[in-house]
Amino acid sequence: MKEYTINCGDQKITFSLIRKKVKNVNLRVKADSTVVVSANRSVPYIFVEELVRDKAPWIIKNLARIDEKKLLNMERKYITGEIINYLGNNFMLQVFQANHAEKIELNGRIIALFVKNSEDIERKQALIRKWYKEQAKIELGESLERIYPLVESFGIEKPTITIRTMKTRWGSCSWKRGKITINTELLKKSRDCIDYVVLHELAHFKFHKHDADFYGFLSALMPEWQVRRKLLKKETGVDD
Ligand SMILES: [Zn+2]
């Protein structure tokens, strides 16, 4: 068995190739997120690669589905001591009995969750998600204030920002509607990373594709953008 990684557009696909006595070529996406191709010895590698390329959209769709399942099944109980990623740091969750209103407070590296019924996992999750979304609105608004002045003189209109939980991208830009959409998950990353994604999406108003002009524009405005992008890719595999 040999492992190969190929680039399909801006996605990478890694697959294992097993040579065995099958009729032609079989391709599978397994539940553990591995992509396995079995092929008869007589089938040249280039043919296998061609097949993986043809099937790339299907593979990517299936991998995303598996990720989604994993996220849903992840055992989070929202109890004191659990780690919550926020703005590029690890925060510790502390759960308190709420005597009055249920709320969340930031206290140094502690996220204090006040909830009426501390056994109610769904309620705790809902409170944290709501808080995350509120913080995302604030943080993204502030990021836009920092980054927009860099592009203003290039005739780019100030867009509106929509925040949404997405599975495979940090952000997207719909230049026709003057709108950018940012992944709520980005709040787990540092402000430097958030600023990079905002600039990336703003740059798409001028350069729609990921071509040399686009990257040249990024480099001129944020010379260290590649460092920030690397930090984003770490541990997540989510692309821009
Ligand atoms: Zn892009």
C-alpha cells in the first residue's frame, strides 16, 4: 500500500493505493476519513490519479460529511475544566449556578458560564454558541474597521459581514451583493488570523480568482499573510 497526495484545485486529496486482484479500479472513502483506491496491477498509476481527480468533488463531499458527523458526535459535556478555544488561546470553562440571569463572562483565561441547570448540556451548549456568535459579530466588526482602510483607496465598497458556521471554509465573498460571509469557527483563531481572512475576502472584490494578481495584492497590503494562513490551516484543515 502506498500513499499519494494530489492537488485538486485548491484542495489536497491524500489516498492510499492498494494493488490487488480487482477487475479494474475501486475507490472508497472510509469512515475514518481515509481514501482508498484498489487497482489491478495492470492499471497504470496515471490512470488511478485521473480517476481520483474525476471523483474529487464526490470525495470532498463525503469527507466533509464525515467531519460533520464527528463534530456532532464529539463528547462535550460543558463542565468545569473543559478547554474552549477563543481568539487563538485556550480558555478554561467554569460552570456556575445562575441565581439570576444565565450569562457568560470572560475573566482572564476563564470563561465563566452561569446556567440555571448545570446538568443541562444542551442548554449550556446553546448559551456558549450564542455567546460565540455575539463575540464573532463584535470581533469581525472590529476586524473590518482595522482592515477596510487598507483597501478603501482601491475602490472597494465596505461590505456587510454575515457570520455563519461552515464546514470547509473560513470565509467567502459574494462581490455582486457586496457581502462577505465568515465562519463562526474563526473566533477560535487569533485576531491576526481573523484579519487575514477579512483581507482575503475583501481582496476578492477586486480580484475574483486566486491568481497572481490576487496574491500580489495581498502581499502588498499584508506582507506576512502566508504566516497567518499557515496558522489557520494548523490542526483544522479548513481552507479559505
Ligand atoms: Zn479566496
